Amino acid sequence: MDFSRVIAARRSLRAFSDRPVEPVKIERMIEAARWSPSCANRQPWRFVIVPMGDPARPALEEALNAGNAWAKRAPVLIVTGAGKADGAVVESREYFLHDTGLATMSLLYRAVDQGLLVHPMAGWKEEPLKAALSLPDDFCPIAVIAVGYAGKPEDMDEEARRKDEVPRTRKETGEIAFRGRFGDPLAASLPSAPAKVFETDIPLRFGDIDAMGHVNNAVTMTLFELGRAKFFAEVMGVGKIEDYEVILAEATVRYRLPILLQDQVRLRMHITDVARSSFRFRAELFDPRDGRVFTEAETVQVMYDYGKGRVKHVSPEFLEKVRDYIGG
Ligand SMILES: Cc1cc2nc3c(=O)[nH]c(=O)nc-3n(C[C@H](O)[C@H](O)[C@H](O)COP(=O)(O)O)c2cc1C
């Protein structure tokens, strides 16, 4: 998945399905964490993986606070923490919590990249958690991360459902980033919410499959075209091809996995890099059932006045309609 999409897609939601998580996905998450930076390369992070059915699981669930009962449905719980003995100290600054946080972020993003839902928690009791996992004395547990696939909000209790519906908020850029000296706000120019992703199902037809048994890149391009047409219709309200005001000037298609006839294909896309007379779409075809990304594409659209036969500027009306979908 494109990295800006990973950032936008990560949400600490609470509805987990009972679909098991493939062990290789957990292994990739750990691998991402393993290659994180750490002060003096001390790598203080540790992760204890506790899947559903593990003998330690009931005791770990017991250690969760009542407000985190929703996490018991998650097929995997990962306890993160730091070995203090491996922590670097510079002057009086102790870096073990910082470095474990960095590694945890890599782990979370790699999970999202693989279509998983991850939710870190501080709401648990330390002594029962330590006992459940036989943690050594010099080990400092930091978070429990619920890992799984997104489920249906209906399967949660009222309290958890209500929490998931609370709108996401963030401090303003100028409150957290300064220019030159502390307190002088950094000016922000980007939209303050992560870009919305336009998603639509792409039906596969028998005729889309070639002699090799999969969808080749030439056909994939037409699947992206279908998605773009749906975007123009649903977001911009331009339903007829003859009303298009754009030319597809450039397209890059990156093959990652074969699309087979039995695959379910969904497209997600957003806009990047709006220039004076053009804009870019970044798009992916993926299987919504497991998050596998088949193909990535980037296209450049040039605004064009077909009547006058010349390039024109991106209009304020266009920007108004697509604003929510523009991301960095
Ligand atoms: C260290 C840490 C502890 C957290 N503890 C809990 C928790 O115990 N229960 C919970 O429901 N969410 C918990 N969260 C999730 C935060 O509430 C969430 O990250 C925050 O509201 C921002 O939402 P977002 O992650 O969807 O962007 C925790 C997050 C972090 C990083």
C-alpha cells in the first residue's frame, strides 16, 4: 500500500472479526519492528505474541481493563515492552521507551499495510499481565496491541460502538510544530484531515483473464479506468464520458501479485499533487477479504477544454468537489 495511504488508513477501531490472522503477517510485522532505529542500536524492544487458543491467553485477557473488553475478540494480542538493560542513556536521557515506541509504530504500519486492524492499549493491570506471560523483573511492559481483521460494529457492545463513532481529532500543526524557536507556530498548508479514499468494487469478467490465467497489465489499466470513471461520476458528478474535462496524459502500472478469476477486486484511490493544469491519482487494486494489493497505479490527468482544443487550469469548482480526497 502507498505509504500515505497506510498513515491515513490506520485507525484504532474496536470491531474485530473472528477471521484468524495469518502467522506470516505477524512475522512481517515483527520484521518491520526489528529494522527500526534505536539509540546506539541497542534494540531494547521485545514483543510477546499471544494468539487465541494460546495457554497464556485467558490470563492475559483477565489483565485487560473492563473498558477494553472488546479486545478479547482480537485473534492476536501482542504485548510490547522494553528490556531496560538494553536501553541507551545519553546524559540523563533514557531511550528505551522511545525506541520501543519507534519499533511499535513500524509494527503497526506494517500491519495496516497488510490489511489488518491494530489497536494499542494502555488499559491493563501490570501485575496480572506480568504473571500471565512470566515477564522478567527488568522488563518494562508498555502496551498490549489487539491485532486482527476489521469486523462489524453490530458485533460490539454499545459502549465500544459509541467510542468507535467519536470523530477523530488532532491538535493543530502550529500547536505541535514550531519554526525557529519553541512556541512560534509552523504555518500549515495541507488539509487537516487525512485524505478520504475513494473505494469501489471492480467486477472481474471471464474475458479479463489471459492465457497465463491472470489479469495482465494491459487489462489492469482498463480496471483502473473503470475506477476513474466511477470517481468522476460519484464524486464529481460527471457521468457522461463526453463531459470529461481531462486527458489521461500518463499512467504507471506496478504489478505486485497476479489477479486470478477467483479473486475479489476492489479499487481505492485518492488525489495527489494538484498542479495548475493537472492532478495525479494514486490507486491500488486489492482484495478486501485479506488486504492483498495486486497492482498499484499512478496516473496524471491534464485538464483539457475539448471545445477549444487546449489545456486549461484546474478550476476552483473542481477543487471544491474533490477536496476531501486530496492527500499528500
Ligand atoms: C500507548 C497507547 C495506549 C492506548 N490505550 C488505549 C486503551 O487502553 N483503550 C483504547 O480503547 N484505546 C487506547 N489507545 C488508542 C488511542 O485512544 C488512539 O490512538 C487515539 O484516540 C487516536 O486515535 P487513532 O489511533 O484512531 O488515530 C491507546 C493508544 C496508545 C498509543
